[in-house]
Amino acid sequence: MRAIEFKSKIRDNSILILRRMQSEFVAQRDKSVRVVIFVQDAEAYD
């Protein structure tokens, strides 16, 4: 397993994948992924 790190926002319970990162996932369309979400402390209770 390899890690790809990028920042994004959660909107409507979805994580948006930046356009520049989407090419990393095109060949991986039907593969499972592991997701870890880190939230900034100041934003944790917004």
C-alpha cells in the first residue's frame, strides 16, 4: 500500500479529490482505499 497526501474539504459528506490528484486514481477505479481524516483543532467544532 502507498500513501498519497493532499488537502481537501468535506462537502455534503464527500471528500473532493483535487483535479491534479485525480490521475492517481483513474487506474485504481475499482480498488478499495483506506481513508484517514485529520481535522485542524480550530475547525473541529465548527
